[in-house]
Amino acid sequence: MKKKYGLLLAMLVALFMLVVPMSTQHAQAATDDSLEKIQKKGVLVMGTSPDYPPYEFQATVNGKSTVVGMDVEIGKKVAKDLGVKLKIKSMSFDSLLVALQTGKVDMVISGMNPTPARRKNVDFTHTYYQGGYEIVVNKADKGKYKDKDSFSGGTLGAQTGTTQYNAAKKQTKNTTVKGMTSNSDLILALQSHKVQGVAMEKPTAQAYVSNNKQLAALPSHFDMSSSATSSAIAFRKGSTSLVNKVNKTVDQVKKQDLVKKSYLPTAGKYLKTNTVNTSMGHYWKAFLTGIEYTLIITVCSVFFGFIIGIILALARMAKGGVLKTALRWLATAYVEFIRGTPMMVQVMFVYFGLGLFVNLPALTSGIIAISLNSGAYVAEYIRGGINSVDDGQTEAARSLGMSNGETMRYVVLPQALKNIWPSLGNEFITLIKDSSIVSIIGVTELIYQSNIVRSDTYRGVAPIVVIMVLYFILTFTASRILNYFERKMQHD
Ligand code: ARG
């Protein structure tokens, strides 16, 4: 027994030793052909976290939810000056720099401040705008608070991975700091009194306040002396030629005061259209796309998961020579490893980690990760199913002259399948719900869409209720259909 686990551990360690050095090697190999590369490619992919009006946010443009804002205007100008097309990729703020480093995006414009810690990992252009920091509170409580120092004994919210989060942690006393991945969620937390204030850049605070009569903004009095409180554009480390070129654009933007004169007013126009129609029915298209992607991911993952599951189950049951024993160990190690690590981590590993070697789109990464995950569970069901088929069946089939493979295919597996049908059905239903994890890498499934609707409408609870109902309809329908087949199989 002990030996078995020792071997398992050794295999895992070997796996890591293989993967980790490969990924660092890859990072060091970069030489500075950054400008040339982008111009050759013809597209510049901008990563941003669109929960930050007027910097970047979702608005309905010509009936379609689109990322807009002053950062998008800057992105457009940068792309234009480079002579390439701009493509925007949304993700949570704390994933942006990882996405940049792993090549998922070419630059980050997201109201990001060039802090010394960030500078260690990426290169920044000159800064283009300083908004200052403020704190959003519920208007009813406005009299109670003056600035960052008034929240002693209470809770201050800030987006995770931001400078405001760090400032709140370092520059307040006796105050709990609560981090959340999106500012829209923080505003909800504020309205439901989970936090008493939310720290963010002043223009954003003003945008939230002007969109919602129940909110008010306070000066923060955080230390603003460092240059790391203005926003700049981030590029991969070592992209000197690209950064130098883009600096020319940034300098021009600053010299002509384009942010104030042109980009902020453009963003402001979208902010107003944002408040037009916030009924959930208005967003049926977004929800429909969400359902579509949720089903695509689930169906593909169940399909591939099933195939992986059969292979793993057979490998786990292989008996005999050295090769088969090795196969069995490998399959066992795989199942144990997958079941012993969170699916969320696996999804990030496939997208960001494997992304170092092959640039997989988010949807493909999501399907791969969930299929690999599901395969491990399905393998166990199948193994159980195969074991549940009486040995006499195999013996009978063999004595009729069937080969080992034929016996498996025509006798054992069909019966096993019938026995494990309910478990497989459960797996399908679980996946409908769990596929929501891929929203973290930006796959536009149901959860992702509900987040968009949430930041688009500034309504917190309604989109949650809508997707709750939608998920239930999906799973309930699926379970009815599965039951139907189960009953049919019982009759056969
Ligand atoms: N300026 C802050 C920082 O650099 C917050 C930026 C948040 N941006 C956003 N798009 N949510 O950390």
C-alpha cells in the first residue's frame, strides 16, 4: 500500500519538474522583435476588465453588448498608429497581467497603475491619465463618513489585485478590507451593506454615482504622491521597441489633452445610453448566447469525457506484464490527481499554463479542461459498471469464441453502460452547472453573460435570479430526458 503512494508521488513530482522549467525557459527566450511581430500579425489584442466606467465598461451599441470607454479609445489610437486592427478581450482585473505574460493578450489598458511590483513583470508606457482615488458609499450614510479614516471598525471594499486594495490595506487602521474580483459586485455588496465603502478611481466613482441615485462619493485622502497612481499601458517584459513606439502615441494623447477633450466625452455618451432599458427581457439575446455556450461546453465535455473515461477505465483494469502495470499506474495517478485538484485550477492551467506552448482559445481550453476532469470521474463509474457485470458473462462469451476485445465491446460494456446510466446522467447534470467555471477565462457562457448584464444594467439581483431559473430549466429538462432513456433501457 505504502509503495503504491510513493510511486504516485514520484510520478507527480516528475510531472512538475518537467513542466515548470519548460515554462520558464520559454519566458526567457524572448528577444525584442515585439514591434515587428505585432505589425506582421496585423492585430493588437487588448486585455481589459470592463467594470470600470468611464475607463472601460459594457454598453449596448447597435443592440450588441460592447466594451467601450476612454481606454478603448486609447487602444484604438494605439492600434491605428501601429497600423493594425484592435481586438478587445475582457477578463477580470487580476487575470490581466497573467494573460499578458502568457500571450493571451498583447497589451493591457485597464486604468492600470504602473506600480513597482507590476514593473517587475511587465513593461509600461508613459502614463496617460491620473484620476485620483475616491470612496463610494450609500447616500443615506454619507454624513457618517469623511474619508478613508472614517471606516475604523467597519469594512472597506476594493477590487482584488488593484492599487486601491493595497492602499486600503496599508493606509487604514482597524478597517477590514474586502476584495472582490469585480467592481460591479462591490457596488452590490455596498448596497446590501456587506461593505460600508468601495475604493476606486475618482472618475469611476463619479460614474457609479451618476448612474445610481442611492450612491454618493467621498474624497479618499489616500497617498497620491507616487507616479504609480496614474494609468499606463502594459506590454510584455522586454518589448522595448513596441513600448517606445506606443510612447509616441501616449505623449501625443497627453500633449493634446485628448483624454479630457475627446475620450472622456465619448465614454460619457455611452454611459447615458446605459441607463435606458434595464429590464431583463431586453437582454434575452445575451442569456440565449449564454445557454448556447453552456450547452456546447457541456455536451462536448460529456462526449470527450466519456471517451477518456472508457480509455482510463480499461487502462485501470489492465492486468499482466510490465507495460500493462505501468498503464494501470498511470491511469490511477491521473484519476487521483484530477480528483484531488479543483476544476477551477485545472481550467486555469489548461488556458494559461498550456497556453505557453500552444495558444488555445478560451472555449477550446474550457472544453479540454472539463473533458479531462470529467473523464476521471466517468472512468470510475465505468470501472464500477464493468465490475458489476457478472464474470460468468465474460466466460460465456469467451467460450463462444469471442476475443477479449469483442467480449468487452459486445457483452460487458453494453451491460455496464446500462448499470451506470444513472451515474452518467448525474455527471451530465453536474457539468451543466459546473461548466460555469470557465467564465473565469472569459468563455461567454451563462455566468459570464449574467456578469455582463449585471455591469451593463447596474442591477445586481435580477440577473442572478434569471440565470438561476435558466439553469434549473436546463438541468430539469436534461434529467427528464435522461429518465426517459433509463426507463426505456429497463424495458429492453
Ligand atoms: N488603478 C487601479 C490599479 O491599477 C485599479 C484599476 C482597475 N481597473 C479596472 N478596469 N477594473 O490597480
